[in-house]
Amino acid sequence: MTSDDAHKNPIVQIRGLSKAYRDERHVLTVLDHVDLDIAAGQLFVLLGSSGSGKSTLLNLISGIDHPDGGQIAIDGTDITTLSDYDRTIFRRDHVGIVFQFFNLLPTLTVLENITLPHELRGISRRRSVHAARALLARVGLADRADDFPDRLSGGEQQRVAIARALVHEPLLVLADEPTGNLDEETGKSILKLLLELTRDAGKTLIMATHDPTIVPLADCVYRVHHGKLLMESQCAEQTVEQ
């Protein structure tokens, strides 16, 4: 796919997206009729302060949450028309997520955590283990496959989480403050690793962060502010071979 094709046929297309949270007295509008196109192969960054709506937008794109209005199409599939079950299956098959707090299962080993997305899809154990061990080598943890998460540092746990997010070769990788729970030096190394692995695999990475140091590395940067998306920098075209 050329960059022109990617922009004509974005991998993520959002139209009129709205989301509000309500209690007995108040209505908090988080996203207000948002339109957005994200091209394949981009590092797309969402900036904003805590509570601005970055995580809400990622949750909507992943199908974890459902909008009050509008449409989200991922590679041509309008996920807003899917049932809760079908959105879960779509996310399982096509989306990888890297969370701020790692979200590794403590009763599973490192290898078992990484192979879980494959096992949920019915992929053979042999193929799952082969793919997981290859990614463990890429993230520098080839010798930690049989350890449990509590034996790992925060940076090591996030490396495992990145491997888990990529093992099933998703269409999209979503990262929600992936360095927010790490010290500055470890955060830099994790960010470098995440970008390297997604670039090498030709994946689209959408990252929510409050850290402006990511801006020079991004292809496209928007700020979430008062329910709207404001372009921070002109989006660069990204050529992706598919």
C-alpha cells in the first residue's frame, strides 16, 4: 500500500464520535462529534492532560467501550454496529493493547502470558510458543520465559506486555500511557523498543500520553481538549508495504 492509498483508505476512520459520562447531577462531555482518520503504519499520538479523554478514545477504538453517537471503522469494519460479543472477538483478533499498569496475569508465566492471545484464537501450542519465544528474544527476555510476573521489574513486565500485544500480529496496537508507571530512563528504553517493534512489523501504533517528548518521533500528533481533537503537527505520510 502506498502512502496515497493509506490516506484515501485510512485504517481507522472516525466520524461524529461522541461520548459523555453522567451522574445524577452532571453530564461530562468527553468527546464531542470527533472526526479523525489514521493512516496505516503511522505512530499516531494523542496528547492531553489526565482526564482529557485520551483513554476514552482508545477504549472506543478498541471496542472496550461504546460511544453515545458516531462511527468507528477499522480496516473497513464499523465496530460501532457490532454486538458486545462481536466487538470482543474483533478486539481479540485485530487489536493489541499495551496498558500503563502492564495487566499481566500473575498466575501465568511470562511465556504463558504472551501465548494467551494465540490460545484464545485456537492457534496451536507449537506455533504460539514459537512466536512468543521469538518476541521474547526481541525484547531481551529470552531467559525469563518460565518466570512469573512478580519476579520481573516494571520495565521487564512492560516488555512482556509489548510482546503480548504484538504476538497475534494485530491491525492496530494501542498504547495507553505505556511509560507512565516507569522511571524516566526505563520509560525511554520501553518507548524505543515499542516504536522499533511496531515499525519493523509495519503496524499502526496509536499512543495516548501526556509526555510531549514523544512528539518528535510521531507521524501525527493531536491534542484532546474540551471534547475536541486539535492537530498539533501536520501529519506525515507513511509508506507501508502490505
